[in-house]
Amino acid sequence: MSELKLYNTLTRTKETFRPIDPANVRMYVCGPTVYDFAHIGNARPVIVFDVLYRLLRHLYGAEHVTYVRNITDVDDKINARALSDHGEAIAAGTMTLNQAIARVTEKTANQFHADVKALGCLEPSFEPRATQHIPGMVAMIQQLLDKGCAYVASGEEGAEVLFDVTSMPDYGALSRRNLDEQQAGARVAVEKHKRHPADFVLWKQSGAQAPGWEATFRFEGRAVAILGRPGWHIECSVMSAAHLGETFDIHGGGIDLVFPHHENEIAQSRCTHGTPVMANYWLHNGFLQVEGKKMAKSEGNFVTIHDLLHTDKFGGRKWPGEVLRLAMLMTHYREPIDFSVRRLEEAEATIHRWAKIRKAYSDRNWVKLNSAETTPSLADPIADFLADDLNTVSAIQTMQTMARVTEAALRDGDEGNMYVGLRLLASIAWLGIDLGPETAALSGPEIEEVLIEREVNRRLALIRERNFAEADRIREDLAAQGIQLMDYKDPETGERRTKWEVKR
Ligand SMILES: [Zn+2]
């Protein structure tokens, strides 16, 4: 297959990927802050970097890739959540603030794991939590103080250790921001304890309403004890160094993290270690909108992964994980994505089509399914698209062409073209798409039933959109397979419903 090319935010160009050590290719991706259900925007980097992880494992061998995705379990949003969920117990003295925080983070981390498993994502090699790395953070902050890159100051909520951005000549290189412009635009009044408005918190004092760790820093010849907690950025610098070393290959996350989060991670790591780069390739996925609008609770379009998987809040029904995953990959990862019911229906129709082909292959015994699905070498054209900066869009378009050729081969009994379907089945594995426990675990007739049910629902959705031509086409397709539809009114709601039976 072709060599791997990745678009690097640091250089704003697509570059050929060359790992520091092919025997240990190292990738770090910023993970969730665990205070509530992850929203669908959080699913995008998890899916995108899972596709890259699978590709790297194929290229370098599964045992030669280390993937770290952290869990942020220290954050003021978590404290607020703990106080709102367990405030009474804390006030009554039956639970401490730290116990309440542990409950919130444990529950939320479990929800996140269940969500991303349903989305077909492999587990990362390491999943460090901020609370496990507090001593490492204190040590790194001390190194920054010793090198003159940080200082202690007194802010509104008490003592703080701040990073001094002027200590780093090329601060702002990733986001291409210049410090003078930032100074001009800053609200100086609220931040007068800072030497420069862009200086950011490494450690801050905690009051009674926030978790705190004892830390003593040496600064200007004196010892400064601050019972406090880390700023947001320091954890990623510490955890990436702990698992991947001072310099590693790929750092990923959402485009919204470029500034300030990734810029500040770079400043901390490079200044601590004295290295010219923190990671060689910086990858960022684009924004996500929902039904054409920025997702916001105030817009009423805020939707979590859990909502989509388990409730009918979006489009009046639940959506399988593999449908969400394919819907995400139908847009190139760097482009903005509009998440909509229409997009999910399109992804679902594609998955039905692939599932039908898989079933037909299984029925004809043309392939032992497991071997086809775990043999990516059969799918080289798709691997080439993915190697070109994860071009999932062209990959999926090509897979649709393969599906058309395969359907014709099946219809005509043309065994000469059966390899196209084998390539298609292997390609589906490349995207990390499992055709679903719904379809995988069931026997033949049950698969048929699931597929028919889905087509019937798709037709009803089309009728609601007044797309009668497409709805009729589905009715005719089903009729050709001997499946007859009968519409009726729901006696309670008056809504159109459909029964079906087989007339063969
Ligand atoms: Zn991070």
C-alpha cells in the first residue's frame, strides 16, 4: 500500500509520516472531561483516531503502536457536578467532597466506556487519569519554575503558579497567534496578577468547595505551600511524557483544542524537556454541527452519544453504534460535519446493503466470513485511501461501487466477480465497522427480519418527508422479494404504521 500521509497542523501541510521509532509508534489523543454524558461532538475524535490507530497497527504491527487517551478527572465542572448531585450528603457529613467527586467521575467514565465500545472503538493502550499523576504535575511545575518559565502570583482565588509565555520565544507557533495581538485584545483588569495576559495557570489554590492536593514549590529562594489543584493543560504534558516519552509521533484532538490547550501543552513540555517539538505530527478533527446549527443546550439540539444509542430523542428512534460510526466517517475528518437524521438514515441504508451482501456470501458459502473480515490485505484500494490523510470519503464511495458490482455478481451468479465482495467485506473491517450484533449474532431468517423492519421504517420516514417516489421504490423492492406491506392507522395516535408479511 502507499505510504501514510497526514495533514500536520504544525506545518499546515500534508506530510509523509515517518515515526521516530517504527518499533514503537506513539500517539496521544486528548480524552473526555468526565462530568456528564459525552455529547456527539466528543465521539468524533474518538472514532477518527480509532481509524488511524487501526491503520497504524496494520502498517507497523499491533504490538508496535502505543495509543494513549487520557481521562480528565480534575476540573471545576466536575466539582460543580459533585456538589449539585451530592450536595445534601456533603452538607449532612455522610459524604466528603472527594467521595462525591469520585462517584461522579467513576460513573461518567463508565458511561463513556460503554458509549465508545458501542461505536466500535478499540481500547487505547493506556488511559491515564489526571488524579493518578498529581506528583508528576507538581514535579513538572517545579522544573518550569526552576527554568524561569513560571512564577507564583496572587490571583482572585488565592495563590497561583502561572506559565510565563514570554519565556518561550516561539509561543503561539501551532495556532499562529502572536503575543502582541493577544496583549492588545486582553481584558487586563481581571487578570492584573499576570505578567502577560496570555500567561496560564499551572496550579491554583483550592477553597473548601474544590479538591486540593498539598504541594510545596520553591520560588525565588523561598518555599511556597499551596493546597491546590492543577490547571487543565499540565496533565497532558505529564501523562504523555510518562507513557510516550519527551517527544513522540502523533498528538490529536478536536480543532477547538489547538488554542489554548495544545499550544499550552507544547509550551509546558518543550520548556520542561528542552526539546524542539513535543510531537512531530499534530492532527485535528473539524467541528460538528447538529441539523445545521452549532450544538447548544439553548438551541435544543444538544445530543449525547447515549441519547442516540438508547433513546428516541434524535429522529424519534434509537440508532445502532455502527450507523453513528459510519455517519461520522462519511465526511473527511478535517471538514466540518453536519450531524443530521438524514445522514444517519443514509449511513444505515449503506450498512443494510453491506449486511445483505455479507449474508448472501455466507449463504452461498463463498467465504468463511471471519477470515474475510480479519484479512485487511484483501482491501488494499481502501487502505490506500485511508493512508492519504484518512480519506474515508473516497474509501466509502469506492466501497459503494464494490457493492454495486457484488450485487450484480450475486444476481447473475457470476462467481468470477466474487472477489469484489470479499474486498468489500474486508474494507468494512478497515473502517472498524462491525455489521452489528443485531446482524452478526442472528441466523439467516432473523437477519432478514431485521433488514425488512429497517426498510419498512425507512419508508415511513420518507413518507413523513413527503418523498413518495423513494418510498414507493422501497415498497416495490420489497414486493419483488415477496414481501407485502399493509399500511394502517395507529388506533391511539392516528399515526401511519406498516405491517408486513411474506407472500412467496
Ligand atoms: Zn490534552
